[in-house]
Amino acid sequence: MSEPTSITSYREFWPFYLRQHTKPETRLWHIVGTGAASVLLVAALVTFSYELLFGALIAGYGPAWFAHFFVEKNRPATFRHPIWSLVSDYRMAGAWMTGSLGQELEKAGVAHSEPPLR
């Protein structure tokens, strides 16, 4: 799905973001990457390690971009909206952990019926 020409608020961006993640495999890659990046980021902050900080970037963006290019076959939203995309990665992971991702997907018009990322 292509991006609407004028997303001007995060409220408009969130449903677009979810529509860019229609396949459960894409969401899984994102959630795994977000989790790994978070662990590495905390470790980088605790140890003052630039290497771990770099690893956090790779762990976060690598799986997500892989999923967009090879699973979802679309362009990552982070290219045009990096901050909103980062916020949405955590929001999607949080919605998955609380069991509300299915409702969010439905509101955005994304068909879903598959576990484990409802």
C-alpha cells in the first residue's frame, strides 16, 4: 500500500503504519527486532558502549527492513517518518503484549485471524 500524500499527524500515521504491517510475519520480525534493540540499548546505556548502541540500531532496523523488503514487499515507513515509526514500533509491540493488537488492526482495516500476533 502506498503512503497517502499528506500525513500530517500521528493520529493519521498510526492506521497507515498498521496497514504497512498486514502480514503476521512482518509484525513478528518487528516485535523481535524491537525487543532485541531495547535490550541492547539498555546494555549500551549501562556500559557506555558505542558498540552495543550500534548493535541496537542493527537489531532494530535490520529485521524490520528485511520484513518490509522481502515479506511485506513495501517501503519502510521509517524512511519518511522516522520518529513516528519508532513510536509505532513500540506501540505495536505493546499492543501485542497486552492483547489489543487485533483490535488496533481491525480499526485500521487490516484483516487478521492468525496467531500469534493477533
